[in-house]
Amino acid sequence: MLKMQNQVGIRNKRKYIKDIAKLWLGKETVSKQAKTLNSIELRKVLDYVATRKHAMRNRALVLIGMYSGMRVGEIASLRYCDVIDAQGNVLNEIRLKAENTKSKEARTVFVSDKLQKELQQYAKFYKPKDVNVKFFYSQKGDAYNNDGGFSANTLTQFFHYLYKRVGIIGASSHSSRRTFATEISAKGVGIKVLQKLLGHKNIQTTSVYIFASDDQMRKAVNLA
């Protein structure tokens, strides 16, 4: 009897949460935000991939999201020629086609000096004969026999298992995008600029991506 009462209580609580979400957000459910990684956690991830197979590729996969804010589907869609020029150098701008973005609008991803250096290291290792192949080869292929690369789904799974193995709870393929947004915002970049960098149509969507830590809020109040 007590067990049945508890189950009813849980269902009522879930219904209450859904009703509140629908009232205030216009949604049926409250989606859980992916964890934002701090510098220690990022270092832990990079240290782990350095000891595993496909270390160069995996490091580039982690950092292209952290340093550009690209969606996992956008990263999966990249071809070698989208990132590397005819001379073998990393471009400072990546053009995303409309069909490869969530908004279905073409946009430009600006590549920082830091990210250019990281991707250049990967490009020195990965030199496919056909520049139209995917920039990130998948587990089934290798650096010289590309098999079509990752899909958005398989790359999402890659990040899921990577963070799980490292032991970072709550992290997912979306964590790199949220971390990028939070880091950029913390450095004083306006939300309008951040909206453009993330490729959001609605600025309210951008605000959800920004995580404010206790340390950031403590520093903020000391500015007053």
C-alpha cells in the first residue's frame, strides 16, 4: 500500500513539473542541460584520449567543439576541404552549408588561433588522398582509408562513451558547445555576438547555454 502511494506521489510530482514547464516555457518537459566542463575536467579528458587509440583525432574532436561552439552534427558534416586549404593549412573560417546546420541557414564558423594550431597538428597526421572525404574518420576506417566518417548519431555516441569512461557525470556531446558559450560569455563577449557564433535564431536560446558558476557570480558582485 505504501509503495503504491509513493508511486502515485512520484507521478503527481512529474505531472506538476510538466505543467509548470508548459506554463512558463511552452514545453511539455524540462530538458536537462549538458554539463559544462571546467579546465580541470577538460584536462582530464585530454589526458585520457592521449593514452588511447586515435589520440590525435580524438583530441581534435574534443577541442573543435570546445573552441568553436559547433554542434555535433556540424562537426560530423565537415569535409577535409572545408577545413584545410590547398596548401595544407587550416582555414581561419569554416563555411557551413545550410543543409548541415540545425537552423537550415548557411553560416561561417570563425576559427581561433588556438584552434587552428590544434587542427593543424591533426592535419599533419591525417592526409587523405581525396579532400572531399569527412574531416574526422570513424572507428571503422583509418587515417588513410576513410570510410565515410562519423554521422551525427555515431559522433554523439562517441562523446557519450568518452565522458562516461573518463568519469564525468552529466557530460554529453552538447557539453563542448555549452562550455564554449560559457567561456566566451565569462570573458565579456556580448550575448548578441555569442548568438551569432552559436548560430541561434532566438537570443533566448543563447541565454540558456550560459552557465554561471558560484565563482563567476562572486567575482561579478565584487565589480559593483
